[in-house]
Amino acid sequence: MKFLYKCFIFVIPLLFLSESAYSYIDKSTAVVHVLNKAAGKVHVVRVPVGYSVNTEKLNIAVRKCMQSDPFDAENYFAFVEISESNTGQIFGGWMNRNEPGKNPLQSPDYDVWLVNCE
């Protein structure tokens, strides 16, 4: 019985301390790469959080940009909305730097993916 009591006293608090592994640091600027498929050129675009930037035919707005906990593997996440001048919104959602193939914008004319947050 004493063993169970000691486990409860010492192990349970450690479970609550592990929540810090899920903390993130808010950043003020997202850095994305925009590939113009027709021209074969990549542009580096910096978008401040809460603002939008026009590049080529795209309007890129960033709502949130975060870095993972510095004690964890480095990763960046951004909530991005992208619209094209002639068709309206073509992407809205989270982008993850460490998994660029999972959630980038891939349109017939452009590819857009997150590089980091500054």
C-alpha cells in the first residue's frame, strides 16, 4: 500500500509537468516560399501576422505563426489564407514546416509552403 501511495505522490505530478512539451512561442512574421511554376522561380515572401501581402497573382494572409517549444524538435506552424486575384480563396489552413508535402498550397500555377516563423 505504501508503494501505491508513493507512486501517487511522485508520479502523478510528473504527468502534469509534461504539458509544457505542448507549448508554443508566438512569432510575428511568417516566411513562405512561392514557386511560380510557369517561370520556374521561387520567391521568398515575409508576411507579418495579421496582415496580407500581394505577390504575383496571390494575396497571402497570415493569421498565426508559432514555433514549437525550444526544448522539443524545432518546428513551425502557420495559419495561412491564400487567394488568387481572379478566382478568390484557394487555400485556408495550417501549414507545418517539417511536413511541407502534407499541407502546402499546390495549384496549377503556384506552390506555396512555410519556411519558418521569425
